Amino acid sequence: MKQAQDRMNQITSLVAIVISVVAMVLSIVEVSAMREQQRADVWPYLEIMQNYSEDGFALRITNKGVGPALVDSGALYDGEREIDDLDAFIAETVGAENAFGYETYRSRGIVNAVLAAGESVDLFAVDWTEETQLLLKLWTEERAIDYRVCYCSIHDQCWRTSLSTARAVSARRCR
């Protein structure tokens, strides 16, 4: 009788251990799913587009995600060359006789900016004139103009995107 009692206690103990292990595994799976849901709830997705209208042209970035985008870096490129001086680059592209500056175009940097979900920013915009039409014609026909950006979510998940790729690619970090 004592042996049967001991055997029953061992089985009961074993069942309790199995139930505990299963409960722990389920808890780990649940926590992992909750973390993924939290990340998805604040996922930013930046899209860079060229917008043409009867009034002019804009290079625009929009956060189409559901969470804020913490922009770490962003720059205009001509091929692999980063454009540091927009006025000089415009003059180089259209020639000194057709060059224009801040009086004609609008630009905004977004480095270290936070773009809220649904927010759009014009990175570069011009109203149509003969000079601005020439610039856009040369940019699209003779230059490899690109805008590249690296941004992160509030959970430090980072992505790189550009005008030329039109899709975000996961990045370990921005810098």
C-alpha cells in the first residue's frame, strides 16, 4: 500500500512539473507575441515620392506607417556623390545663366526629425518656371538623382529607403 502511495505521489509530482513547464513555455510564447504586437503598433514606413502638379514639383517624404519615424540621416545624391551645396549643384546642372537659389526653391532637412504617422514633408519643392523645368528635365534625363534616408522606430528597429528603391530595407542601425 505504501509503495502504491509513493508511486501515486511520484506521478502527481511529475504531472505537476510537466504542467509547470508547459505553462512556462506558453508564457514565453505569449510575451514574444506581445513584443511583436507592440513593435507592429508603432511601425513607421517612410516613402519618398516625386510629386508633379500644374503649379510645380516636390520631392516629398511621407510616413505611411502607424508609428513615429525617428529620422537619423537623409541626403540628396547625384549617383554616389552626396550633394552638400544645393545652390552649387543647381548651377552645375543648369549652368550659371539658368541658376536659381533659395528665392525660387524651398527645401527642408529632416535629419534628427520625428515624422508622425501620416505626416508629409517636402524635402525640395519649386514652382514652375523655365529654369525649374530645365532643372527637372536634366535631373530626370541626365542625372541619377536620389534621396536616401535611414530611420528607426521607437523600439530601435531601423530601416533604409530611397527614392530609387521605393522600399524600406531593414538596417542593423543607421550609423
